Amino acid sequence: MTTESATANNSRSDKSRLPRDERRAILLSAALEVFTAAGYHSAAMDEIADRANVSKPVLYQHFPSKLDLYLAVLDLHIDSLVFEIQKAISSTPDNERRVHVTIEAYFNFIENEGEAFRLLFESDMSVEPQVRERLNRMTYDCAAAVSGVISNDTGLPKEAAMMLGVGLIGYVQVTARHWLERDSKLTRQQAMDLVENLMWRGISGFPRTDS
């Protein structure tokens, strides 16, 4: 056995002794990189295993199929984004401030998890039913957090408030994605200010019930 082979085997042996949750996190991170770079259909489980420095059987112990692995990556980052949006909305009672921190949460997600953002919003698997269901749930959960505030403050029926919530969340998602695709020709702050000004001018036109 060569020195290089021995080193690789020792490294993989070290990986095999990691706690299950830690090993799973490494596999998901490697999968995100490969799925984002190659797309789902061109991504290979061999490459993901190599990038995670584990054997292919170890990868399949955690994820029985490539689709299972892809869905696990989606779930991880969908939950992360939804949590950040919900946390932003609940962080202040001031609605203008809520608009600001919600937009900021999206742009923070882009900066901190750019690969994940591309996977969520530029997926070549969006027609797959299980993927589409998750992406719809992501939009619904974010919009529900917004619509709850709208309904409470304006007295609008829940369905009307949800329509506005979906529209606002979709607007932020699309504009944030556009900013990312344009390679930041506008600064982050310039983009956020434009999005925030339009959003606040629109939603502030609905009178509060306590006004």
C-alpha cells in the first residue's frame, strides 16, 4: 500500500468513527456542493462520497438513494430559511421594521448560504413532486408568518391576508434571486433599500384596525 493510499484510508477510518449526526452533516455539506455545481441529474453519489471522504456504502447507509439525499439537503436549508424569516417577523412589533428585517433575513441567507439559496430557487428538480411539495411548503410557511401579522393588524380575512403574504414573500424571493444572479452590480444595501421601499409603500396602504 502506498503512503497516499494509507493516508486516505486512515482519513476515511477517522470519518467512520465520527458521531452519526456529525457524519450526516458532512455528507449533507458535500452533497450541497455537488448538487449546486452539477445539478441533480449530473451529480454522482461517487463524487459526493469522495468529497465527504467516506466510502460509497457509508453514504448509502445514511441515504438509500440520491433522491433521499437531495430531499434531506432541501429539508435542512428550507428549515433554516423558514426559521430565519419567522424569527425576523417576531423580533419587533413595528411593521416597518418587520419589513426591513424580513428582507434582511433573505439577503443574509444569500450571503451566508449562497449555494443553498441557489439549490432552493434554481433547482433542476422543481417538477419532482416531492421537491415541489417542499418548495411550496417553504413559501407557505414564510407567507403564513407574514399573513398572521397582516390579518391581526388590518382585520382582513385570513385568505386575503394569506394572498398578500404569498405575494410579499414571492416578491422578496424573486428580487433577492435577481440580485444574486446579477453578480451584485447593485450593492447589497442598495438592493435591500429598493425592495424595502416598494414593499413598505404597498403594505402600509392597508389601514390598521386600531387607526
